[in-house]
Amino acid sequence: VRQGHRADARHLMSQNLSVWLLILLAFVCANLPFVNQRLMTVVPLRAPVKNLAWRVAELVVWYFIVIGIGMAMERALGQNQAQGWEFYAVTAALFLTLAFPGFVYRYLVHRGGR
């Protein structure tokens, strides 16, 4: 254990909990573009149905929001680690995978919104 860091079970549990909360947040944010017709879940659009381009743009914005929250959580637990392009490629692929249920709901199951 490094000097100045706690080694008790509560601290380790809080790290584990924060990781799972971030994954849950990523799952929710990845599916938000597909479950509503508003821009970023707040701004109503003029078109009655949001097209795929808006949904993909929202997905990118939500990805960076989740990455920012993750970095803030990492900063709260200690020092941020420098990340290369590989980190962002893997997390973007994970984010797209987490968005798959919303995509399936919007374009393969739910035909009423089209």
C-alpha cells in the first residue's frame, strides 16, 4: 500500500462500486439516443422522428460525457493515468456494444417510431 492510501475493505469496495456504477452509467447513456425522440433527451426536434445521424451524433457526445465522468471518478480515487489511443478505441467499442439493445429496440423491434 502506498503511503497516504487506505488499505481497508471499504476503500477497495468503493473502487469496485465506482467501476460498476460507471459501467451502468455507460449502458444507460449508450441507449438514451435510441429510446427517445429528443436531442440529448432534453431538446425537442422539429422532425417528428429523430434520424440515425442524430442518434449517432448523440452517441458520440454521450461517450465523451461518460469518459469525462470516468476520469473525474479516477481523479477522486487518486491520480489519472495517461491513456493512449488504444484505450479510447476499446472503450468506444465497449460503448457501441452497450448501445446494441437500444439499437435493436429502435430499428428491429419497435416499428411504431419509424
